Amino acid sequence: MEDLQAALSFITSHHFAQLSATTGASFALISAAEMGDKSQLVCMTLASRHRAFPVVLGAVFAFALLNTLAVIFGSAIANWLPEYIVAGTVALLFTVFGLHSLFNHDDDENEEVEEKSGHGIFFTTFLLITVAEFGDKTQLAVVAFSSSANPYAVWFGSTLALTFTSALGVLAGRTLLQKIPLPLLHKISGCLFLALASFAGIHAYNSFLTMLA
């Protein structure tokens, strides 16, 4: 009985450690990738004209919806395709994202935010974030990550990250963000993408060898 309890405890703690690592990796990756991006611009602009709480709440609901769609799609891909193809695709996608983050330093700082008339500020934020982020790099990253890792942990980490970056944009505004070296954050994001691409590439190679064996 004690041996069984010890085994269950080990499995539970090991599973929790994996979930925590996935959540942390997802949070770090998405936070660095989204800092200074469109969603922060939307939140900063709207919060400068309206109350902050409905702006943040609208952003949270939009990100929750977008990430839910992303992890559902990512999990479906993982079930439809062989493991080595999924991992190889993730490696390729993350490599492209990583190189883009490292060498493309353009940001969305000068983009105009057009408010949707006839809606409350909650729905305005929700609609703007949903349109701006649908099919964006971060959503595709969530799709790819959730196809090769625990989707619940990826959803939680990415949603928490996007909530954090949006709240930071609302609370800190342009003043603090102008003091943050965004090129450095983009380089960190690029390095994280490339590191995950390396792990995915190794996993794809091992899965392919296993299939051949």
C-alpha cells in the first residue's frame, strides 16, 4: 500500500512539474512576443479614453476565446497527424517566428485604433482584440505549442501572459513601455521560439526513428 501511494505521489508530482514547466514556458514565450504588439496598443488607447476595468475585461474575454479556439485546433491536429509530422511542423513554425522576432524590429506603435461605434467599451475592446489577434503570430504559436504539449497548461499560460501584457499596457501606459527596450524583448522572444523549435525538431527526429523501428 505504501509503495502504491509512493508511486501515485511520484506520478502526480511529475505530472504537476510538467504542467508547471509548460505553463511557465507558454507564459514567458507569449509575454515576450506580445510586448508592444497590437493588443497592447488597443488597450493603451482605449484605456486613455475610457475606464480601465472594462478594457482589461474585454481583452481577457477576447484572449480566452482566441486561445480556446487555438488549443482546440492544436489538439485536433495532434490527433489527426502522425507525431513526427506535428513536431516537425512546430519546429518549422517556431523557427520562422524566432527569426522574424530576431531580425524584424518593426512594431505597431504607429497604427491607428478605430473604435467601433454603437458598442460599450467592453464589447469594443473584445471586438478589436479578437479581430487584431485572430490568426496572428501569437495565436498560431498557441496552436503549435498546444499540438505538442498539454493544451490546458498552454491555454492557461498563454491567457495569463496576454492578460498580463494587456493590463500592463493599461496600467503603465506608453510612459513605462517607452522605457522598456522592445528590441531586447523581441530578441528574447526570438531566442525562446528557436529554443522550442530545437526541442520540437529533436522530438520530431526521435518520433520518426521510433516509427521506422
